[in-house]
Amino acid sequence: MDKIDVNILRCLTEDARMNASQIGARVNLSVSAVIERMKKLEASGLIRNYTAVIDERLAGYDTQALISVRLEHPKYNQSFTQQMHAISAVMECFYITGDFDYMARVCVSSTEELTHVLNHIKEIPGVSLTRTYVVLESIKQGTPVFPKIK
């Protein structure tokens, strides 16, 4: 991993559809060298996939919430995580430290739908407490992480 690899990653995080020719012009490499480096970054697992970033509001998901979840006992962790994977409104879910065990980010079309999702989560075996925070405005999101150069 060197500065050129990091610059290639910067290009791809700005626009995953940027082609090797465009990237090469920005990082001063030939097209074949860019392609070779991209293949190595993919093979190493550093690049997991290429995706489009969808505007949730324009897609009809006007309500976002963060839901903290406490489980009764760690024996429920595996079944809880399986259930969270099955709920399409759950965009992200983190196993955390502190007073709660998990934090989920949920996107829904309305507060009525949020109520249904929240009730579904509360019905999962082992859930003992939830706390919900409705997001009023997202002030920063999707900031990419770049590898540290050694």
C-alpha cells in the first residue's frame, strides 16, 4: 500500500464509475498499471464492492431513526443479529459497549412504519429495552476511510 493506491481509492470513493483512464490521468499512471493495482486492492479485500449511494429521502424514506437495544443475556446475540439482518428497514446495526448492546440505523417512509419496525424489534426474543432517537437532519454521512500508509 502506497500513496498511489490511496489516491486510486480516493478516486473510486468519489465516483465508483470512474474508469482506469480517468484514474490514471489523476494519479499519473498508465491504464494497465491502474487496472493492475485495482485488481490487487480487490484481491486483498480492501475494496469489497462497488456501489451507488442512494438518496434515502428521494427514494421515499423520509424518516430515519437510531434504535438502541439492550438484550437480557448474551445468549440472545446470535438470534438477535439474524433477526436484524431480516428486517429490511435496518440499514446498519452495530454491537456496542455501554448501557445498550446494539445500535441500529433504520430508514422508513413514515413514523407509522417506524412504529411497526420498533414493535418488531421489541418482539425479538431477549430484547429487554429499546431507546429510539428520530433523526431530524443528517449533517455528515458516508465519509470514506482510507488506509494509513506505513
